[in-house]
Amino acid sequence: MATPLPAERHRIIIVGGGAGGLELATRLGHRLRRSAAQVTLVDRNPAHLWKPRLHEVAAGLIGSGDDETNYLAHGCVHGFEFMLGGLNALDPATKTITLDPVLSPDTGAEVLGTRVLPYDTLVLALGSRVNDFNIPGVLEYCHMLDSPAQAMRLQREFLEAAIRVGAGLLDRVRVGIVGAGATGVELAAELHHAVHAMERWGGLGAAGKLDITLVDMANRILPAVDPATSKHAMKVLEKLGVNVVLGKGVDRVTADALHLSGGGIVPCEIKVWASGVAGHDVIGSLKGLTLSAGKRIVVDDHLACVGVSDIFAMGDCAAAPSHIGKGTVPPTAQAAHQQASYLTKALERRLVGETVGPFLFKPRGTLVSLGINEAACEFPALRRDNSVFPAYGTIAKLLYVSLYHMHRVALHGWLRATALFIADRLRRTTLPPVKLH
Ligand SMILES: Cc1cc2nc3c(=O)[nH]c(=O)nc-3n(C[C@H](O)[C@H](O)[C@H](O)COP(=O)(O)OP(=O)(O)OC[C@H]3O[C@@H](n4cnc5c(N)ncnc54)[C@H](O)[C@@H]3O)c2cc1C
């Protein structure tokens, strides 16, 4: 048994209130609110939006504000403190982190200065960003779906293009998406749905004038799922009229096209980069951490950062060993959720000098949305041959929707999550199904 940590006001700081960090802060806040420990959540944004919904924000199917959870209010209810600010430095020797100043988005005036926060236990849950692989033109011309602000920018550009087509100022809405993983495939299907909703509700006249091209180096879409699931998703995209280019990389992006390796171009005004995952740049400047090739933080099987003490990392920013195969735990909301549950228990026990066993990732399956009433899912079929049990269509879509409901349950409890679900449905009966502004 390890020595109990000092009883006086043990400061646990969680940096990053995303799919994993906010669930951890909520649970720990609840459990430790009557103890001597104090839980603080730090995020550079004032509110949380579950990242797997960003493609819906980008297509205008939900407004980013509709589904946000405000950290201050949530912390008040769930027993944790919230600090607004971006992490920019870590000093494991003095056990402090430093936060960037917070500037007013309107005037640029400083709202909060640089702050140095002492911690006893630190959890890094910073998430990840799309990897541009240093390909020329990607950062300059492509949209990425890493934050609500980026998703809103894409939504505005897409809507403006549809308006211009409707007004006869543009021939077609041409969208090029690089990366046929879940994000790229889901976005292609949702944009198709959105332009038809714009037609019905806004009469924009762009429905028959949408060209979406999805490009990937792999030889099938959704390369991480079972070939049968991938084939089903491909059939759905073909039915929607999405043009899929496989076995080709993109080696340059310009203002009006994706340039394919080995020759050929995809002409498009709207370009989205949805390929690859890398750690945020700030991770490279945090002292003492060991980093993997993709700039993720190397942790041991207890999610403790290698080379430092009292620091843990979870979710997309952590390269955690997987006991299934030789790789690391995949960067998914599902893994972040399981790690939040694990760390809740581990950090609580640690306060009284107890330890828990290692973190074991349990794959629960993959769910990919393919439009309004369509999705493709696969679940591990409890057999030794790694085979999967597939589900398609409306049932799969219901399962997909339930995933977000489960995240809300983790944050708000069953009662409030169900009330929010009903409120969403009621809101949809009075509003257009797509944002038209
Ligand atoms: C469009 C899209 C669809 C997806 N669909 C699915 C899906 O269907 N199923 C699935 O399992 N996964 C899906 N994912 C992946 C999933 O969203 C991530 O794996 C998951 O959100 C990771 O959780 P996290 O807590 O590690 O990070 P995040 O949820 O990304 O949260 C990170 C948090 O850290 C904050 N932050 C970042 N840098 C700093 C800093 N310097 N200082 C302070 N705060 C900071 C951010 O503001 C954010 O709140 C999808 C991702 C995308 C983009």
C-alpha cells in the first residue's frame, strides 16, 4: 500500500474539459466535494461541446450554442472550480502550471493576466488536433474540425456558397474532403443532408448542384472498421452521389483545388482536412514529459506520465499502451470516457494511499452516422476470432444517437439528460432542421 497523500487541501487540476476531462471533473467533483481535496478544471474555452458533434455543427444541423455546457455553471452544480485560460507551461519541479492571459474577443483587452497555479495532482486532457503532415496549403486553405469555432466557419462558408448558387453567382457548391475516416464520411453525409434541408426550408436551389469528393490514400473508406461495414457505408455514399477517390494522397492544396499525388486534381472551393491526429503544439513545450512520434504524451498502464510524478494524461493527448495488440489506445471519445471512469476511481483511492489495477481499454464497437436516418455500427462479437456484429440503418442511427445521450448522462445524470433530450426534440418541431444564417 502506498503512503496516503497529505490530508490538507489536496489540489487536483484537470486541464482540458472535453469528452474525457469534463466527465472526470464532474465525477471527481461530486465524490470529493465533502473531502479535503479540491478539483479545478482549466480550459481555454468557457463552454464544452462534445467533439463528435462538430460535423453536425459544420453542416448547420445544430447550432454550437444549442448543445454547449458552461463550465462555470456545471462546476457550481458538480463541486469543482473552473479557471478559464490556455495552458502554456508546466514545471514538474515546482509543481506548477502557467496559463495564458485571457483577452476580450471584442476589444483584445486583457481580461485575466498570466496565472501560475500550483497542483498536487495534475491531469492533462488536452485532446488533439488534425495532423496537416506539413503538406503545403493545408493550413492556409483547408477547414479543420477541431473546435466549435472552426466548425462554425465551415458552416458559414457552406451556407454562403449555397446562397450564391441559388442567386446564380456560382455554378455549383464544390466540396473536397481529405480523409475517409469517420469524420470525413460523416461530414460528407451530413453536408448532403444539409443542402437538401436548405432547399426545403430556405428554397436556396442548391440541392442538385452539390459536388462532394472524398479522398483517401487507403483502398477503402473507414479503413479502421470491418470491410463489410466499410462496404455498406460506401454504398450509402454512392447513393448520396458522393464522389470517392481512393488510393490517392493529397500532396498540395491551393485556393481552388486538392492536388493528388501521382497527378490529377479535385477542383473545389470548400476544402476540409480530416486526416490524421496529432498532439497540440503546446505539448512539445511542457517540461519533463515523454512524447510519442505523433506528439502525444507517453503514459504507463496506470495513465501516469512517464518520467514525471503526480501527472497523468488521458484521452486523445495520451499515448496509452493497449493490451490488445501492440499499439496504443485509439484516440476516440469511447476511450476518453473509459479513462475518465478509471481515473475517477484511481485518483480517489490514491488520496487514501491505495492503488488500483492497470487501465484496460474495452472496445465497445464503432458507430458512424451516415445521414438523418442512417448509420453503420459494428460491435465485438464475443468470439475469439475478432469478428464483429454489424448493424445498419435506423437501428444503427438510434444507437449512434444514444452515444451522445450516454455522454450527457455522465455529465448531468439520467433525469437531466433525458429532459435535455426531450427539449432537443421539442425545439426541432419549431425550428428549421438546418441553420440558415
Ligand atoms: C467530427 C468528429 C467526429 C468524431 N466522432 C467520434 C465518434 O463518433 N466516436 C468516438 O468515439 N470519437 C469520435 N471522435 C473523436 C473524439 O471526439 C475524441 O476522441 C474525443 O473528443 C477526445 O476526448 P478528449 O477529452 O481527449 O479531448 P477533447 O474532447 O478534444 O477535449 C479537449 C479539451 O481541451 C481543451 N484544450 C486544448 N488545449 C488546451 C490548452 N492549451 N489549455 C486549456 N485547454 C485546452 C479544449 O478546449 C477541449 O475542451 C470524433 C472527432 C471529430 C472531430
